[in-house]
Amino acid sequence: MLACSEAAYGVRYGEAARDRLLERFDGGDVRCAVTGDGELVGLAAIDDVELTVPGPALLRVAGWSEVAVAPTARRRGVLRALVGALRAEAVADGRAGAVLFASEAGIYGRFGFAPACSAARYQLDLARVRLRPGPAPAGRVHLLRPNEAASALPAVFDAARRLRPGEVDRAAGAFATLLEPTGPAGAARFVAAYERSGRLDGYAVYDVGPRPGGRPGRQVELVELVAVAASAEAALWDHLLATDLVRLLVTGERPVDEALRHRLEDPRALETVAVEDHLWLCLLDPAVALAARRYGAPGRLILEVRTESDPPSRLLLASDGAGSATVAPTTAPADLVLDGAALAAAYLGGTSLGSLCRAGRVQEQRPGARSLATALLATEDAPFCTGDV
Ligand SMILES: CC(C)(COP(=O)(O)OP(=O)(O)OC[C@H]1O[C@@H](n2cnc3c(N)ncnc32)[C@H](O)[C@@H]1OP(=O)(O)O)[C@@H](O)C(=O)NCCC(=O)NCCS
């Protein structure tokens, strides 16, 4: 499995990555594609994942990762066979969907996946930063030692990931990887935590190191900022932006609706370096997935969901106005016709129905259905997945 993975990704794993993968592969949650004469030509790891959906509510989905096909067997349908087997297993296990991070954006659309969350990367020239005060802080920021961080971070993450659509749960072992320094030579990793009444409400993991190209001053690279309250998020940003000697702050993946922008007197100081697709979602059981999330308006909508593999399903979604909805099969005429991947794109609130309509991925069959669907699916925050590490 390790050899197949190394060849597929074109890498040789270092000792730490090797140990992590061997442990994962030995754990057994891996499915392999093997030829008739016993050659292993492909593999994929599977996980039980809890996905936060609008509400917030939690949805059990399958997580697929480490997908690899040997370069000697590529483009002969091995991935297609793996996806078929993984999908059948997930459906049999009662998973309403599957999530993954895609190495390339052209691979998974054909299997009913769509990007359900985007992620942005930013940079901030600290000389341009003048901040409006954030929500009044009731606590304080302090630095955690690595052993303190290892024991404290999982609970904070677990509380925070339940609040924002798009987040997924994370195995405790992943925090060891998060705390290992990965920055450039000469960079040091720190963990700042926001504490209120003896409780941690948020943390930021970041590296402070030299600027590339020998430029003067130092730079902060934000690895992860996670908070359960706006006051914690604001106080952690205050801390990061007040680091002495630092000229530039660059971030890893962050929400596209980064709240910090609205605290900047000069919002252009938060420069968007890139916006990319992030978590990909496939709705294996649209009826269960639609009933699991909550809705922003009352109304009745009939959706016809078309997929490559299954006959179209026509579903009546009846939202009671208090957030809940019932979803049931119907034979009545559809209000909106859409492909399964388009529904996955809109499901967490990360893609507007208007843009999917303009792209021809959603067709309005009854006037007003599109604006009703937009009101139903509306969410307060853009979905975001802090991501695996
Ligand atoms: C990407 C990868 C898994 C594809 O496996 P594969 O066995 O060659 O794929 P299949 O032969 O089953 O292809 C299925 C379909 O996907 C298409 N496809 C496969 N890889 C693709 C890619 N990188 N970009 C666009 N389309 C791709 C094939 O053309 C085929 O299309 P078709 O059914 O319309 O003819 C394999 O090339 C690989 O391991 N790459 C390196 C590691 C990697 O990127 N893994 C994915 C991690 S998310």
C-alpha cells in the first residue's frame, strides 16, 4: 500500500509520514484494488466523519482519503471501480454523503461530488493594519507550551467544529501532526490560547520566522485559528497582529468571509492571495441529507435530483419556518431540476443557487422557485472546513 501510494503521488515519505500511514493502513479502514493475479494497483482509506451542516446540525458521512492508483495501472478504470465499491459500502452503512479533499479539481465531479466549501488564503502587511475594536474581550490570550497545547486543543476544536457548516470532526492523533513544526528553516511554532473564566474559547497555531529572500523583519504564518466565540477570534487576531518585529502575516486556508476584514480601517490590507475549492461533497442520500439541515424560511419546494447512476428522485421539501423540514418522495411536477453535484454545491450554503442557475446546472420549472430555494438555503456564515492536517 505504501509503495502504491508513493508511486501514485511521486514521493518518498519521510519517517514520520511513513509511520502515520502505516498505522492508518494497518488499522484496516483501507480498501484496495487488486488485479486477478494479486497485484495491488489502487487504494483508498475510509473514515466515519461527522459533517456540520446548516443549523448547525451533524450529518454522518463517509470520508475518503489517501486515494491512489499505481502509475502502471492508471486510466484503466481502477478509480472508478474503487469509487463504486466505496459508495456501495457507504450507502450500506447508512451514510448520507461522502466528503474528500481533491488533489485535482477535474477528478470527482463525474462521481457526483462538488466543492461544497471554498477556502481563501490571505496576507496582511502589518504596516497597513489599523483595527477597529472587536467584540469586548472578557478573557485573555496566553501562550501554551507544546504539552499543554496537545491536551487542550482537541476539546476546543471539537466545540468549534460543531458550530460552522462544513467542519468535520478530527481524530485526536491529528493534533500531534498539527503541533509539529512545518515552517521554513529558522521558524518557530507557537500556540496562543484565549482563556475566559478558566475555559479555553479559542486558539491560534502559528509560525514566526524569517521573511523569504532575506527581506527585513519577520513574518507570521497562521496555520490554524479556531474559536467558539467572536470575542476569542478577535482577541487572537489582536495578538497575532501585534507580534513585535513582524512585517507580514500570511495565512493558510481560512473562511472566505473572514470577519477580520470588517475590523480593518483599510480592508484592502487583507489581501486575498487565492480562493480555492476545499471540501468536496457528494450527497449519497439527498432526502436524508436535506432533512438533516435547517432552513432559513418557510415554504414547499419540489426538487428533481438527477444523477449519473440512479434514476431521478423527486423530493418534496416542506420547511415549517422554524428551521425544520420534512422531505418525502413525490410524483408531483418539479419546481427545480438539478444534478446531484449541483445540490451538493448548494447544500452547505457555499454556492449560490443563482450562479448554478446561470450555469445551467439548476433549471427553474415554476416561477419563483429559485428565489424560494435561495431563501430556504440561506446561511449566516460561509461554510468552511478547517481541514485535515
Ligand atoms: C487520480 C487517480 C486516482 C485516477 O485513477 P485512475 O484509475 O487513473 O482513474 P480511472 O481510470 O478510474 O478514471 C475514471 C475517470 O476519471 C478520469 N480521470 C482520472 N484521473 C483524472 C484526472 N487527474 N483529471 C481528470 N480526469 C481524470 C478518467 O479520464 C476517467 O474518465 P471517464 O470515465 O470519463 O473516461 C490516479 O491517477 C492517481 O492516483 N493519481 C495520483 C494521486 C492522486 O491524485 N490521487 C487522488 C487524490 S484525491
